[in-house]
Amino acid sequence: MVKARRDIDVLKKSPTGIKGLDEITKGGLPKGRPTLLCGCAGSGKTLLAMEFLMRGAMDYEEPGVFMTFEETPEDLAKNFASLGFDLHGMTSRGLIATDYVRIERSEVEETGEYDLEGLFIRLGDAIDSIGAKRVVLDTIEALFAGLSNATILRAELRRLFHWMKERGVTAIVTGESGDKTLTRYGLEEYVADCVILLDFRIEEQISTRRLRIVKYRGSSHGADEYPFLIDESGISILPITSLGLDYPVSMERISTGVSKLDVMLDGKGFYRGSTVLVSGTAGTGKTSMSATFAAAACLRGERCLYFAFEESPSQIIRNMSSIGIDLARWVNKGFLKFHSTRPTLYGLEMHLVTFHKLIEDFNPQVFIVDPISNLSAAGKASEVKSILTRLIDYLKMKKISTFLTNLTHTGSSLERTSEEISSLIDTWLLLRDIELNGERNRGFYILKSRGMAHSNQIQEFLLTNQGIDLIDIYTGTGDVLTGSARIVQEAEEEASEHARRSEVDRRLREQERKMKAMDAKIAALRIEFDMESEEMNLMKEEERKRQSVLAEDRLKMADLRKGGPSALRRIARKRGGKGA
Amino acid sequence: MEAVPPGERKQAKTDSTEKTWNLRLYVAGQTPKSIAAFSNLKKICEEHLAGKYRIEVVDLLKNPQLAKGDQIVAIPTLVRKLPEPLKKIIGDLANTERVLVGLDIRSISG
């Protein structure tokens, strides 16, 4: 443990200043030690070595010596100029010293013992003349072609590397790859500290440059093959696999550019730094959505980088102006930057490096790729996924909101991307066409949106001359209706609603009428009843009168018959008893 | 730049029509190989070019910047400046045959 800590203290690193290389090597090349840079012809060894020297002189105040065994000073100056470096200027300012070592075998006769002290002296002199801290030997293997005594050469090379360590210069020694060895003459034997391999491969007619750190004694380093790019500003290496899932996330929400969609996404829009995917079949409005999102970002004053794989910038600008989105304005103001290439122009990894480089240069807050599905033309599906994973990780790390579109093909499932990247996506919007009644309309819904409540409704997606509009679609009777069918259905529904309302009114009125009729009937019955009761009373009275009249009549009759008072009394008693 | 040690420089005196052999020996300090090379060279010159040669010994430890001009890598290196064309022989010049071939002396002395 203690030893390890001491090693960290001991192993100082010299930053190369080359984009990405310092990340992979965790700080640069071993300071004060030689590094072997090997690769096949044309793999970029000299260029990398050159940039190491130039960056050191310009950015780290470490002057450097470039000792070339292959190129004349004029060629060397041209090479430097191709990277935008002024070799003559740097030389006259004492930042760079060059020495061209030329050995022509035909001019040299070897007789007996010799050593390479001359080389040491030349290198030492060059180092001393400018106080150099960095040295490039490109490529020292040329000595093997110029001198025949390999035994002496090997011994002298061993001594040279040792000597450079003693001088404390950070050196790059280049060597050409051999058949089975890293270098043709086994230079890796002498350089034990750090070995970097450059590779230049062509797969399916697409070439990719790659860099790998074969070994780096006493230091951890990225172990993968990293693709790199050489352009007018030098070398860019992409440490794409060195990313993790530990990026910070933002709570900030940003508008999608479509107010209805913002409402559907919890009323606030996307999270900043999240990854949004819009997938859909051809002609469903993916590019329109991208452009809307881009315009919304620019309106907020953010920078937006737009990678177009299908259309040229001017075509996108023209097409988008037809739906009322003025992108040209943002391009002119410098908020929006288009980058159009054909996906097959170069390999996948080069695309990734290009993404990376442009993002570094432009520093956007919003990044759009339209569409990612075209990348599969440049590589296998598994590679595309790996590239996109690395890209998305990188974008998340930089808190760049990412908007990707994906063309799904009719026939395959819509809710599936050909690149199988759904798990990487935070918010997935789906556009689909709905064919009905001889019309083709666009439907839109949110398939998923991590970390927010979002609408589950399918909306009709309309492209108007004022941009995108989302409309609730008719789902009343179970069918999804869009376009004119929706309008017709809505009208029908309104009509039937109206009819229903008047029907209810009619029923109500009828009921009322019935009620009134019932009341009237009740009244009539009551009157009838009253009349009957009255009649009954009259009848009762009449009966009573008739009875009393009858009794009187009997008495009278008895009296008239003169039947004796006893008989009459009996009758009277009987009646009186009953009556009492 | 001038000869070390002095007195080794010999000028052609006898025949002015014949070209002077202008030889330059690059060394780095007084190493055994340098000393051997110098004595070997002197012996060969005395034998084959007596009176018409000139040896200049350049010590790169003293004048390191001179190494560039003649593209010196190995030490010791003998450079035939004159007669043209320029020729180089590296090593301690122990193999007389090869030195003679390298300097193209044999054909002259015949």
C-alpha cells in the first residue's frame, strides 16, 4: 500500500495536449521516459508525435526536439503546416529544434567497431540548444536500414533509451509494426514504460483509425481500442468507453416547443439533459418535431447542434419554413448549427468521434440526430447500439438534452427501435400513421417518460402553417378516428346529443301533462265521491223518516182495527225493549 | 574544428597536379576506438597516399554542432571530402582492405 502510494508520487506524467489521449492515459505520457508509438505505415504516428511536441511547446512550456530519420526538413515543415503549426516560426522562437538524420547505406562503408555517439551528440546538442523537455525520434528504425551491424545497433539503442531517461526528456519513439511483433525491429524490448499502438483498418470499405495503449507501466489506463480522427486541427481521440452511469441529473424542465406536448408531459416538458427519442414510420413528422424542439431551444438562447443524416441543411430550413418554423434565423445568429453527412461516408466510430469533436467545439445545450436509424447503414446493429450507448452516456455527462429520431419500418413493431436502444431512452414519443376512410393521418402518443406523470392519450398530430398542433382524437365508441372522420364523428355526436336533449325535454313535458291530467281526475273523483256521500245521507234520512212514518202507521192501523189495548201493549213492549 | 593532435596534418608537396586527399575523421573524445581509427588511418595514408593527403580530426565533444553537417551518426566516421564524391567509412578502420575500397584508393595507387 505504502509502496503503491510512493509509485503514484514517483510516476509523473507529461500531458500531451491531444484531445482524449490525456484522458485515456490518465494524465499523459510518463514524464522523463520514452514512449514507443508503433503502427503500420500511414497510421498517423508522425502526426501524433508532432502534435505532442507542438502542444508541449505551446501549451506546457516544454520545448521539444524533433529528430526525423525519414523526412527532409522541408517535408517536415509541410507536415506541421498541415496541422496548422508554423514550424519555422516555432524554430526561430527557440521552441522547437529539428534535426534530419540521413544514413545512406550506399554511401557508407563499415570497417570494424563503432558506436552511435554521433547521434547522441546531435540529440544532446539539439536538446541543450533550446532546453528541450520533449523529444521525438521518428523513426529510429531507419538506422537498421542504414547500418548493417545489428548487434551494435541494438546495444546502442538500449544505451540511447537509457541515456534519454537520464536526461529526463519525455520522448516518443516511433516504430513501424512488424508481422507478429509490435515493431519490425523489436523496439518494444527497449522501451518498457509505455507502448501505444496505432491501427488503421478497413472494414467493409470503411476505414477507421484506432489507438490502443498496449502497456503503461505503473499506471492504470484505458485498455480499449479508441477510434481517432485526424483533421486540420490535429488528432482527436474519443475516450468513449471510459464513461459510467454516475452522471448528475437535472431537475430543470425545458419546453418541447409544442405547448400541448408540454401539457402532456406533466405540464412542463422534458428534463434538461434527458434523452428523447421520437420514432415513427416515414413521413410522420419526425423532422418537424426535431426542428420545433431546436427552434424552442434557440428561442431560450441555447445552442443547438443538429446532425442531419438525410437532408441538407438548406432543405431542412426550406421545409420547416413551410410549417412556420424559421430556422435560418437561428443559424444566422449562431445558435443553431447543422452538420449534414451521409452515414456511409465513414465508419461508425468515426461518426462518434465527429459527434464528440463537434460537441466539444460548439458546446451545445441541445443535440439532435435525425435520424439515428441511418447509422445502421454504416455498421452492424450491435455496433450501432454500442456507439449510441457511448454517445448518450457522454451527452448525459455533459448535461446536453438529446433528441433522436428513429425511422421504424412498416411491418415491424412500432414500439421497437431497430437499434434496440429503448432502454437508453428517457422519454419516448411515438408517431404513427392511422389509415381510415381513405385518409392517412398522424397519431401521436407518449410511450414512456421517466420521472414524470405523463398523458396516456393518443393525440392527433397536425402539421399546420403555424407549426405542430396536437388534438384530442375521437375515441368515443372504441374506434380511433382522425382527420375528417373525426370531424364527421364529432358533428354526428353533436347532432345526436342535441336530439337527445330535446327528447328529454319532450318527455318531461309529457310527464307534466300527465300529472296535470291525474290531478284533474282526482278532483273529478272527489267531486263524484262527495256527491255520492251527500246522496247517501239523504237516503239515510229518508229511510229514518220512512221507518217512523211506518211505526206511526201501524199504531194508527191497530187503533183502527180496535184489536184491544193488551195486544197493542205487547207489541209496544217488544219494540220498546229492543229500542231500550 | 582543426586537427587534433596538431602536426598530423600533411599537405601534398611533391606533385601539385595530383589532387590532395582531404579526409576528415570525426571522433568523440579520446576513446580507444577513436585512437585506433586515427592510427589505422594514418598508417593507410602513409602507405598509399604519402604526401598527398590531409587529415582533419573533428572532436564532436568539443564541436557538437558539426555533426549535423556531414550527417554523422556513428563514431568514428571518416569522411572523404576530396576528391569528390563524398564518401563515408565508419568504424575503427581496422580492416585495411575495406578502407581502401571505401576510399577508392586502390584504383589510384594501382
